[in-house]
Amino acid sequence: MTAIQFPAKFIIGNIVLLKIPAKNESVMLKELLKLYRNNRKHLFFWHHGLKQLSFRNTADMVNRIKKCRLICYAIYYLNKIAGCIEFTKVEKDSENTKYQNLSFWVDKNNVRKGIMYNCLKALENHFASQNIDALYAEVNTENLPSINLLKKLGYKNRSASFLLSDDGELLCNTYSFQKSLIKGKSA
């Protein structure tokens, strides 16, 4: 399998995606951590209150990036940090389909501005040019803005699942979405 190229920067009109370096003292990571902290309540449906996604410092963020082998981009809108997109390294399923899982969020002050739509559209085009067959995203069933965004972008709902705590308490329900990047092939 050929190595997928992940540029350091994508420019999409007033939006810039900058690849996040996996270094604890990165200025970008510090900005992202501050934005994350200012958006904790807003981001509940993205992070579900899970302990491993409750970052105390940039080292926690870097550890997650390394442990999960993520590629992360900070989203800048009009030169201010506005959110994050992360995805896994390329994986293959049982049918040899090359795919990537993605996760995304934008801060509460930048919702409904088309930022995430434009970011995901640009990334889809990039991944298609890199011969990725499909993209997957998992979204909380109550996260209607993300569900509507994925549907608008042509993602298809594949499944629903739930996560229980050790004591049997329901932590979250999620939908899994998929979009085929191969022309003429549906998800």
C-alpha cells in the first residue's frame, strides 16, 4: 500500500487546516486545549464526557494522538482557531476496502457558518485523490447538527450502537456513517 500524503496545510477560502505536531509544547496544541476547555459543555455530544477525552494538558492530547495513531488538523477560521478534525491512519476491512475513520468538532461560536462542511468536502477530495475508498464517522445519536451535516455530505447511516459503563449505565448511543469515495459506488 502506498503511503498516504497528509499535507501540513490546507487552504479553503477563509479556512486553513494546519496539521497538529505531536509535541507537548506546540503553540497550536495550547490554543486547541484552551478552545476545548472553553467548549466543554458544547462538546459533550462529541466527547461524551469520557475520561480519556477530558484533556488536562497538552501532554494528554499528544498521548491520545500517539496512542490512537491519529492525524489531526486544527481548523482556523479568519485566522482564529475554531475546531479540530482528526482521522485514523488508513485501515482495510475484510473486503480490502481502504478507509479512514474521522472525528470533528467546531467551537460554539463558529457553528452554522459552513466551516465543517467546507473542511470535510476538501478532505474528501484529498482522500479520493489518495485512493482512499471510504470515510467512516461515528456520531452521538443526539448530535443532530453532525448527523445533518454528514447526511448533507452524502454519508449513509450504517449502524447504531451503544456504550455501557462497568456498572451497566448507558454512556452514549452512536450512529456509524460511511461515505464511499469511489465514483459510481454507493456506501
